[in-house]
Amino acid sequence: MAYIRAVTDLAAPPSLPSTSLLPLRNRQTAAWLAFAALVALVIAAPILAILINLGRPAPDVWQHLVSTVLPEMLRNTVLMMVGVGLGAMVIGTGCAWLVTMTEFPGRRLLSWALFLPLAMPAYVSAFVYSDLLQFAGPVQTALRHAFGWQRGDYWFPDFMSLNGAIALFVFGFYPYVFMLARAAFLDQSVCVLEVGRTLGLGPWTRFWRIALPLARPMIAGGVALVLMETLADFGAVSWLGVPTFTTAIYRTWFGMGDVTAAAQLAAVLLIFVLAAVMLERASRQAKRFHHTSARTRPLPLRPLRPLQATLAILACFLPILLGFLLPGGWLFHLAWVEGDGFSFGRLAGFTVNSFVLAGVSAVLLIVVALGLAYMHRVANNRAASWLIRLATMGYAVPGSVIAIGVLLPLAAFDHVVDHWAYSLFGVSSGLLLSGTVAALFYAYLVRFLAVAFNAVDGGLHRIRPSLDQAARVLGETPLGVVRRVHAPLLRGSLMTAALLVFVDVLKELPATMIVRPFDFDTLAVRVYQLASDERLAEASTGSLIIVAVSLIPVIWLHRVVARSRPGDSP
């Protein structure tokens, strides 16, 4: 379950093997550790660049922020974390229990469909719902025609608000809690549940007193990921007009032109993210459960009565409707009726940009992740553990924070080279790295290395050490073991890592918007720009391309979680 590890092992390093798997000489082991140290340093550089700016003065901008939007930003951030965390936990855990432990019509279909909102970017849902629910939109127009109302005759909730953002994130991010909670429920022992039944506990009592406490660490990991995704969002909150740290970072950097203040805001946001990570880690550290037997039996499904089955179907279908079907259906309607106003060539250009960035990033991250995973396999010491932990911490950091952190050291490097070139040769070197595609690849490396590493590392851990030892006895070199033994067996894990990275890069918005070269747009950036200009119909085609590609790992994810218990089928 590589992807589940990718989204839960954010704070804790992966467990090390009990013994060194390959009899490498100390010099070779040191070389692998040096490679891991270099990767960790590259990943940590943007974070360190941001933290360094905490001590620099920026009194004018901070005075303006404190007197205008900072109190509201803090309030919105706290309320969003509480509201989205609670909502996603209730919906994700409740739906996971229903589709895992009960039997009702459509259960198998719903258990797959509950993953679908993962394919819908939050900023796309924000554009769609604002179009659907505005005063001139189809929902309010239909209400006025049906009841003969005029403006001011009725009350309608304001979607362009903090409450609208909370609802949007709850129905968009609950699948993170759902998939981890379902995996936890699938992994639970039938014997424990049967003991509770023999003690006279009813089904709901067994859920509250047995199943839920056992699944609490996994649920906490899902909630922590939901909170990090909420804090990292830029497109949705910017469109809805909800001041948050991500919107303030973007406006301070581009609107006020103050790099120091933007970095300091990014540092404050980083503190919120680290708090969520540490909360998740603390919740799991003291609550570890293990099975005493390797034997498993299929989970007994409790048949629901007709009324209970109807309520279960509604409870599971409503998140799917609001999180995927409704925004996806409206996008398809807009694309069918109006479509993209640009020529096919321009749309193809944005698509090619996105796919090239995603494809090259996937290859780059797989190569780096494979090196780290192999170091993790052959090195058995505390240094390797901390280097892995440092190198994979970027997934917990919002894209806007990484973007600022990437540009700061690259801009400093460009400035030093330019000064050196001008002093020696009398010419300016200009921007060598800042605002280039190389800077984008750097940002993606920092942001998504954890996803690729955990997929590859999970595959390596499934390869028995005896295969390595047999190959070495037959005279294979360490490189030969990787090429002739590991590579064929890792084909599925490498494809998994490539797929996950490809889709994550395709959907990434804040880092791409801030770091991208001038006049270099991707599908995500173009969709945001068109929707910001009130041209949602033109943005629908690009949005559908993003959603369609994102559906591939969602389908795969369902099969992985459904097969996590031996003997169970999807």
C-alpha cells in the first residue's frame, strides 16, 4: 500500500531493516549515505532559506498586515482547520465503516466511487460551485422561477465565504480519511469484533468501543493530511475571497514586491503545517496495534434493514454527489455547450507543457527515489534514518511555501553569478535559474519526492533479502543486483510512483504559478486564469483533462485499499 504510506509517513521515518541486506564495504555504504545527505540538503535548502528570513526586518509590510488582514487570516486558518478536520473525519470514517462492515445495495460501487473526489482539484470545484450558486446561476434562477421570488424575497447561503470554503474542502478532501479508515477497518481482526459480540455489545457499541479506537492512528493520519491540504490550497481560497496565508504570500510577493515579508508569512504557515504533522505523529506514536496471528478471515458483513440501507446509501452517495458528480457534470455541460474559446493548437500547447513537466518530473523523482530507497535497504544506522526523514519532508510543506523557498536561494545564486560576470567581463549573466523550467523541476522535487520514495521503498521491502544474498554469492556486483534482480521486480512499484507523481504535478497550482517561466502556462495555471476572468466555460475543457487523467490513480487506489486484506476482493 505504497500510496497510503506516502500520505501517512510524513513525520516518521520508514522503519529500517533489522540487518544490512547487502555485504557492502564501508566505503560503498558511505557513498550511499553521501548521496542521501546531498539529496536531504537539496530538499532542506528551501525550508532553511525561509526560516533564515524570520530574523530580517520588514516593519512596514508587517504593520500593514497586522492592521488589515493578519487577524482575519489567523481566524480563518484556525476555523478552517477545525471545521474541515471535523467534517472530513466524520464523513470519511462513517462512510468507511458502512462500506466495510455492513451490507446494502450498491455497497461495492459506492466503496469505489467514494474515492472520486480525489480526482477533482479544489480550485476547479470552487469555480464550478460559484458559477452554480451565484445569483444569476442555474440554482437560484430555478428557485425564483419556481416560486415567483424576486431579489430580497428569499435567503440563500453565500458560497463565497469561509463557510463555503470549509464545505468545499470537506467534500473534496474527505477521501484521505476514508481510504485510511477503510484500510484500518479491513485490517482489523475478526476475533476481536466477535469477542465484543459475545460480551453483548451491539454493532454500534462495537464500532465506538472497539473498531474506532483501533483505527484511531490511521484516522488521525488522514485528518492530518486533510489539514495540510487545506493549509496548502491557494486557488480555491483565492477565488472565494477568503484571506489565508497562501493568498497573503502570493499578494505580498507579487503585489507588494516584498520578498522578506512573503518569506516570513511562509514561515508562519510552515509552523501551522509542522503542528499538524507533529499532532499526527503524536497520535500514532503511543497507539500501535499488532495482530498475534497471520491467519485472516473475510470480515462478516452485517445486513442492513431497508430503512437503514436507504440511509446508508444516502450517506455514502451525498459526498460523491457534492464532491465529484455535481462539479464534474457541470464542467461537462459547459464543455459540451460552449467549450474552449481558444484554438485547438493553444489548448494542445498548454496540455503539452503540463504533460512534459509531469513526465520529466516523474522520471527525475523516480531516479532520486530509487537511490534513496536503495540506500535505505543497504544502510542500517541512525544517520540513514534521519537522512530519509529530512529528504522526504517536502510533501508536508505547501506548494506556495516551497515556491518561495526555491526562489530565494536560486535568486541569490543568480545575483552572485551576475555580479561575478559583470566584474570580470563587464557583461550581465541575467537570470540563469530563477524563473526557468529548472526551478520548476526543483520545486516539484522538493514537493513530491516523498510520494515517489514511499512507493519505491515499499516495493523494495517486499523483495526478500535472500534474493540479494544469492545474487552476491553468484558473483553479482551491487549494481548488477539492482539491474538484474531488483529492477524487474520493482516494475510495478516504479509505475505506481511515476503515475502518482505525474498526476500530482499535473494538478499543482501555487508552486507552478509562482516559479514558472514568463509566458509559460500549464493546464492548471490556464484554468485558474480563465476562471478568474469569469470565463469558466473556456476553462472547462482544461479542467476536464486534469480530472480525466487524475481518475487513473483514483481507480488504482481503490483496488489497492480493497485488496489490503487477504481473501477480500475489490
